[in-house]
Amino acid sequence: MLIAIVAFVAAVAGVWAGHELFPSPPSPGVELHSLLHDGLELDEAQRTKLQTLESHFAVRRRALELELRADNARLAAAIEAEHGNGPQVAAAVDRSHGAMGELQKETLNHMFAMRQILRPDQTTAFDRAVVKALTADAR
């Protein structure tokens, strides 16, 4: 029993030390969000417009994410029914790809709408952050 307790405490300490010594980098989307809210010195009008854009996008994103979840459930049902890559599975995959594409288009529309509220002196940093967010996995 004592060995199990010591092993558990050592495991917890190891996980804690790993998080402290090797923190994971923030996701690129978080960096872009941080830049918009903290790094570009937005004026009050820009902050108000940004909040409105983010509120509208959050609703649309949530709806598309729910659609993707429903598509995944339909895909699971098709896989369970066909036990292979049959016509139901193919149709479910095509449908989920449509929803994924819609989410990507909406995200890009949101990004360009945010860019429109920026002053010319702010767009360079914003554009760099967008490129970094889109190419983070490639590095």
C-alpha cells in the first residue's frame, strides 16, 4: 500500500514538474486573440465593434460545431450499419466535409471582418499573426 501511495505521489509530482518545466505553447488562435485584445491598442470604437463581431461569430461557430457533431453521429451510425466504406458512409463523410468547409469559410469571413476594423498601422501585425496561426503546424 505504501509503495502504491509513493508511486502515485511521484507520478503527480512528475506531471506537475513537466508542466512547470516544459509548458505547452499557446495555440495560434489564442495568440491572435491576445494580439487583438492586448497588442494592437484598440480604441473604444474598435473594441465595441470587435465585441459585436465576436458575439455574432460565436453563435454561428457554435451552430456549425453542433452540425459537425450531428454529422459525426450520422457517420458513426453509417459505419455501424455498413461495417465498411459503403454509400451511407460516403454520404455522411461528404456531408461532414460540407459543414467543415462552411466553418472554415465563416472563420475566414470573421477574420476579414475583424481586419476591417483595424487601422492601417495595426493590420501588419494582425496579418503576421494570421499567417503564423495558419502555418503553425507546418513549422
